Amino acid sequence: MTENRFGFIAVIGPPNAGKSTLSNALVGQKVAIVTHKAQTTRARLRAVMMHEQSQVVLVDTPGIFSGVKKLDKAMVQEAWSGAEEADAVLVVLDASCALPAETELVLAGVKNTSKPVILVLNKVDAVKREKLLELTQQLNEAANFADTFMVSALKETGLEELKSYLAQLVPEGPWHYSEDMAADVPSLFLAAEVTREKLFLRLHQELPYALTVETESWKRQKDGSVRLEQVIFVRRDSQKAIVLGKRGQSIREIGSQARLEMEDIFGHKVHLFLFVKVRDNWIDDPERYRMMGIDYAGAVNAMER
């Protein structure tokens, strides 16, 4: 009888490399929000991939970059903490464009680890084979990768081979989650992330990073539906006006899109109520970090180093 396998694989890389898209594609459903903006992911999210007898927890992490603000430092700290606690590390890089300066930070960070480090070149469908081979050689000379995979997470090509590899990479052991569980994340957090994604997509030019979303109330109704109350925190009154939009049109559309996606995720009707509050110092508030699932103390320590 084949033994079950279970383990954690950290998914790290520079911003906008496609880490969340890859995690979603490997799991087979959306568990992490995805936008075209860098640093969309703020906290670690555990996505559960099932393949044959293996249960692989993909720890989707924020992009690694040279941040200077407290939230930036906290996000990078989250990424490295995820890598330290995993059985192996996936380094995801965007092969379709020039590698960002942050690539050096990623390669330096994994250079001396004793864990298996696997290189995943993403978006290869837009790259000529000659360039891919040259890039692969260059990166494997810079870091000691256990293996290299070429995929397109968006088009879901090259994923089966990667799935099989990861399934055999994790150690033998009992599963920790039910077979139908796609993510180890509280529903309140996931609901907040859905709304934050819609805000990013709608307001990407105005204030992508000046806001955060918290689910303050989750009440099951007698008919099986859920009443959700969420607060969108912004830093200035002018930002509040942007979120609301003319005659409230913007927040209505954001709420409608978020509600439909939540109903698809949670499998029941959702009544969503959004409120916008101005809190100038939310980015320095330990409670806001806790609600985002980020280690505030780690952020402070990172700032002091």
C-alpha cells in the first residue's frame, strides 16, 4: 500500500513573478488574490494541493523586495519566515521580461539553505527557447537549484510535471487537512482578501497600497445565508472619497463584485455591507497587522536592523 505524504513548500520570488497565480493553478481553484500590481500579497497564505497520495501545502508568500516602510519590511519578513518553516522552497521568476533587481535578494537568501530549492520559470509561453536555455544556465550558476521547471501558470501548461515532482518531494506522513480543503485560512480573512482584490482592480491608479480591509462581522442567517460587515481603512478623507466614488457608485460596484466571488467561494448567499473609515495611522497599528496575519513584532525588529 502506498504511503500518504504531507509537507510544506514555500513559494517565494520577486513581486509580480506570478506566485499567487501559480499557487491557484496548482491547487485547481482560486485561493489567493491576484492583481497586476506588485506586492498584492501581504501575508502568508497556505494553499492545499492534492496529488495522488500526497497533500502539499503551498505557502504563498509576499514578494521579496527592498522595502523601507514598516509594512514593506513586515511583508518581506513574512516571505522569509515562510521559507524557513517549509520542507522545500520554490523560487518563482518571470521569464518573460528582464529579471528585476530583487532577484539577487532572492538568490542570495536561498544560496546557503540545506533545503531543496527548485527554480520555476513562469510565463515561458512568451519566451523563445534559446533565451530560456540561456536564462536557466545563468540562474543555475548563481544558485544551487535541485531542479528547474518551465511553466505558464496563467495558461496552466507545464504544471502536471511540477505537481508530480512536489508530491514526491514532501516526506511520508499523514495528511493534516480534509481532501476537499483548498486553503488553510480563516473565512473572515479570505473574505477580506476578496474585497481587497476588487479594490485593487478598481482603484489601481489611485490608492493600491493606502488601504486595508477587515471583516468585522460574520453572521449566519436563518435561511443559511451570511451577513458580512467589512471595514475599508484608508489614511485620508480624500482617499475615502475615491473609494466611495461619485454618489457611491464605486463602492457599490466593488461590493457587488466581491459578493459574487464570495458566494462562489463559500457556496451560499452573501449579504455584504461595506464601510469606509479614515484611520491615518492604520499602517502603524499592531491590531491592523494582526488582522492581516502579519507579525508586527517581526516588522519592528526588521526596521531596527
